[in-house]
Amino acid sequence: MRILLVEDEPGLIVTLTDRLVSEGYEVTSSTDGPSGLEAAATGEFDLVLLDVMLPKKNGYDVARDLRQKGVSTPILMLTAKGETIDKVLGLKLGADDYLTKPFEMMELLARIEVLLRRSHERAPQQPNGEFRFGNIGVDFRRAEVTRDNSPLELSAMEFRLLQFFIENRGTVHSRDDLLDAVWGYDAMPTTRTVDVHIAWLRQKLEENPRHPQFIQTVHGMGYKFVV
């Protein structure tokens, strides 16, 4: 597995690189935002460890630009900021998880393992990496969605939620199931988060969001995707 470490603290670069290599990962490092963005945009890495406070371009902007380019590589943000709003901002801009400095190495390794496992479990099963329903087209390789052949702007989490629904279509999922499968163990642990993201998806995908055709509510149980 190849990990891109985007970090500007020399001591932390050495410490993290040595430990990750000892765990069997191949590690490449970048020390500022622009070089990190350029390296991550190649799509050659299995995971990006991304510091927030970087020279020239901060981690939030790097994460946002990567997702806008259609790069779906998992991003684990490293931040000295512990405020909830900072964490939510990172997740909203496309990060998959966050870890506040200082952190325990074992926790970092556990989160990396979870993100890598989740990423590979969600590899699209469609032979050509594409799926269509109604007037919606989904390109899993490019992480792009179109409606009537026009691009739709989906956040990284909206795209992952849609991909999970497509790959598990016809199955009823509770809110807790969706939180665990899409957001992970403790990224944003409220069932209200699921409802909000589903409402956003319906607004973008459904002809009539009040009476959805594809993302249906199963009262008392959760949601299912029907095509």
C-alpha cells in the first residue's frame, strides 16, 4: 500500500515515515500544499495523510481541490485544531477522517487500516466502472455524477453514500448501518447526519425529492435504493 504524507514538520515526517515503513507501507512525502496536491492528483496512492497547516496552500484547500478533480483516494487529515467546526469543515470538503495532534501512533495505524479496508471493500462491482439509473450517470473511476449528461456537484461523502446505495441496492439499511458503513466508526456519530445527506442527495438526483423514486424511506427501518 502506498501512502502520501503531506506534512511540513521535519521531525514528524521522519517519525511517521519510519513507523509506516516498518508496518509495510510505502511512503512518499510532500512538505507543502501545492506539491502535495500535485502528487495526490496522480491517483497513484492508496491513502493521503494530510496536515491542515501547510505552507502555500492549507490542507482544507488541498482536500477540496482533490475532490473537485475527481480523486477519490481516502484522506486522513492531521490537525492541531480540536474544535468541532474545524473537523466538520475538513469532512465536508472531502476528508474521510481526522486525527488531532498530538495523537497515539496506534490510533493512527488503526484509522489508516480502517480507511484502506473500507476503500477496497467499496471498489465498484460494475465491469466498466459505470452505472446509470433514470437520467443519472455515475462514473466510479472518476467519482463523477451527471444528470441529463450535465455534471452534478456532489461532496465526497454524498458520492460515497450514493456508491454504497448502488452497490447494495434493494437492501434496507438503518441509519446506524449507514453511519458505520459510509462514515466509519466515529467520524460524525449522529443519525441526523444520515438524514441530512440523504435529503441533499434527493435534491440533486430525484425528479420530485418529496416523493423520491430511487432513495426510498422504509418507515421504522431506514432507507433503501431502488432501480
